[in-house]
Amino acid sequence: MILVTGDSFTAGEESPVAWPSLIPGTVNYANPGFSNDAIIRTTVEFIHLTKPSSAIIAWTTPHRIEVNGQHLTPTSHRKYGSICDQVFLDWNEEWAINKFRTQVQLMDSFLRDKDIPYLFVRTFDVPLFNVGNWMDGSIVEWMGDCPKGKNGHPLELGHQRIASKINEHLRNISWIS
């Protein structure tokens, strides 16, 4: 079983199909709105319940954080109100990127310690670091100019394109045949 975690682009928001469902042997643990904090938390929780044969971590933007189970971004004021003003009052790009680097290092160490082969995927064009097993490109890049839902998520064709790219990579590293 391949564990997949990520945000709405991996969960399949606005689409009847999510790309992980098009990859043999996956369990999709992604959730819309997930921050990298939540992606780490749910990955660790899942692995403590059952050990997957491998994992695909679809990282989201470093500009989301989890506060008491709420997934906040600098633009979530409509959804959560004035808490966003306080949380993001002194938002700092460098701090967000450094936090993301720490999260990547943490996940890399955790998965290596648990002896779980893994692949890191970028949902958006976020920085790559010299830590981890990263695929080239990003989910947004792979879906291309496919039709999108009203909130910008890929519809079925986009998920098919994403899955095709990831399946090709997984065949090349012999996770699937």
C-alpha cells in the first residue's frame, strides 16, 4: 500500500476523481485546505496505525499554517475572520521558507527512520531542497491547461495527467509495474 498525503489538489476537490485513485495500491489521506503542518501530522498518525510499503507526500505552499485544526493562509480572512489578521500580521517569507525546509527535513528523517521509501511531490512551485526524494516539476505544472473547477482545482482530465506523470515515475523506480 502506498500512502498519499496532501491538500485539495491531491484530495480531488471539485473532481469526481483524484489522481491517487489512478495509481495502483494507494490510500489517499489528503484533505482540502491542509497545510504542511497537517500533512506531517496525518502522515505520522497513519504510519503509527499501519506501515505502508511506501509514501508520496504532496507538499503544499509554505503559506498555510494549522492553528487549532484550522488551516489558515494570509488570504483566509473570509473564512476565519480576524484571527488571520493577528496570525499573519508579521508574516515573513523567509520564516515561511525556513519552516518549510525544517518540515521537509523532519519528514525525510521520520520516513527514513521508519524504513519507508518515499517520494516528495510539490503541489505548487515551492522551493526544492537538497533533502529528500523529489520528483521534477509540480502538480500544477503537470495538470497543464486542463479544465479547472471554480476554485482552480483540476477536474478529471487534470487528475489523469497528474497520475500519468507520477505513474511513469513510479514505474521508473520500480514501485509499480
